[in-house]
Amino acid sequence: MENDKNSQKIVDYIQNFARKQSLFVLAYGTGCGAIEIPATMTSRYDAERFGIRGAATPRQADVLLITGYLSTKTLKRVIRVYEQMQEPKYVIGFGSCTINGGMYFDSYNTINGLDQYLPVDVYINGCMPRPEAVISGFVKLQELIQDGKANNGEKYRENLEHYRTNQKKIIKNWKMPDYNW
Ligand code: SF4
């Protein structure tokens, strides 16, 4: 029995180690912060050193990177994208606008607090965060993955009703296919 537990721990460790070293990122460039992504990914900061690279479609992505303010119209598309991603999946909120609305906090059509609508694993603060901060956010996510603490995809599924209620409060014309696992 004890041996089984130890073997499982070793398997989990190797699995999490592999996962954290290979993060395919779908960057949803919603706000001005998106301008920092090319610098982060190209030769000067070279995020691929950390196993961070771009993904072409939601179904190939591990990480959804939201790079700034979100209008309610865009939020609908972001939710659809997130729900098409396979688990394990992670969300990074990039910039103050994703945390509390930033300078758009009292705008009539942008959201305040991305985590009310999607499960955010890591926030990167700043307006706009520099590439060093972006990489540091990814390293934080990698630590959570290694420790087995980045399981928000599962939590989203379990608490879908809570998220749906919040999402439908502000997205009035809700016509989307059901989240289908
Ligand atoms: S946090 Fe600043 S840089 Fe980022 S989207 Fe908001 S206003 Fe733009």
C-alpha cells in the first residue's frame, strides 16, 4: 500500500514536471498589454527557454492569456475559447484591467475582475506589465503546476453554475453551445 502511494507520488511528480516545461499559450490580445507579448516571446526575452510557446487553436492550448481589459462582448468569445480548451488548462490575467478593471473600472461595458467569470490561476499586475513580469507570472504558474495546485479547469467544471450565473448577468444575448465534456 505504502509502495503504491510512493509510486503514485513519483508518477505525479514526473507528469507535473513535464507539463510545466511545455506550456502552449493562446494569447487573447484584448488590451494594450498585448504589445508586450512579441517582446516576451522573441529573442531578447526568449520565453521559450522556459518551455512557453504559442498555440494555434484553443484545442492545442494549455494556457489562456488574457492581455488586458475585456468588454462584455469580448468576454463571451473568451468564455467560448476557454471552454474549447482541453484539461488541464490554465488562465493568466495580464494587467491591472483583468484584476479590477484598471482605468476602465467604471466603464459601462468592461468587466471588473476576470475571476468572477473564469477561473484565473495567476494574475500579473501592472499597467502594462513588462516582459520580466510576464515571465515571472509564468514561472509562478509552473510552480503551481509542479505542486499539483493548478487545477482550476476541474474547479470550473465543478462550479459551472456559479460561473454561468455571473456570466449571464452581464452577457445578455447568451446564445452559445453548452459546455460539453
Ligand atoms: S492594464 Fe493598462 S496596459 Fe493593460 S489593458 Fe489595462 S490600460 Fe492597457
